[in-house]
Amino acid sequence: MLLRSTQWTTASWCCTVACLLLYAVAFAYSQEIIITSSGEYCQTLRSTLRVTKEVFNEEQRQVKTCMGTVLVNKCEGVCRSQVSPSVVAVSGFHKSCQCCQETELRETAVTLNECYTVVGGERIDGPADVATHDVIISEPVGCECFPCAS
């Protein structure tokens, strides 16, 4: 009877592990994470970025400082890399490094809506062309594992 109880516990444990693995796979797909057979993944994620821009006039005098929090894409993930001994390489090692990088960039216009005076640092109110400032930010459209730059 003790043997059957142990077998049932082992079967129950295996079922639990299988369910957890299925849940992990479903979660990975719901987050659009692609894990390759080599265990690497590289994904495009949304990220909050705090931007500060000093604004200058035609005479190159600072007229205001504008800030804002914007939502942009970023690349994040794990890519396969390795170092192996080599009798051919000058360093004595052959390096094969992969980095999670953008496949393509796009320019996105964002509005910084917190502008302050240079003298006194007071918040600027008024029309949008005075109280805000538009900037262009480059962000990744997609991400993949590529050879790292040297």
C-alpha cells in the first residue's frame, strides 16, 4: 500500500510539473516572447522614459527647459554568446557574441508638457506652443539577436 501511495504522489507531481510548463508556455506566448531552441529570446517591450530637453532660440540662448514622461519601445532579452580557445586567433580565443538589438528604428514625435523658465525655474503656462515642446525620439520597431559590435 505504501508503494501505491508513493507512485500516486509521483504521478501527481509529474502532472503538476506538466501543468506548470503549459502555463509558462501560454504566458510566454501571451507576452509575445519568442524563445528559440537555443534558449535565447529577444523582445520589444514598452518602457517609460523621462525626457528633459533644453530649448534654445536663434541666438543660441536657452529660453526654457521642458520635461515629460513618454512611453517608448525598447529591446530586452537574452542572446547566445560563447568564447572558446583558438590557436588561430591572436587573443587565443574565438568569441561569438550575440546581442538583443533593434531590427528597425522609427522616429516618433512626442510632446514634453512640463516647461520651465530658465531664470527662476517657474512652470510656463499659456498656449501650447509656449508651454510645451515637441521632440523626435528614435525607438525600435522590432528586436532580434544579432552579432554584437566589436
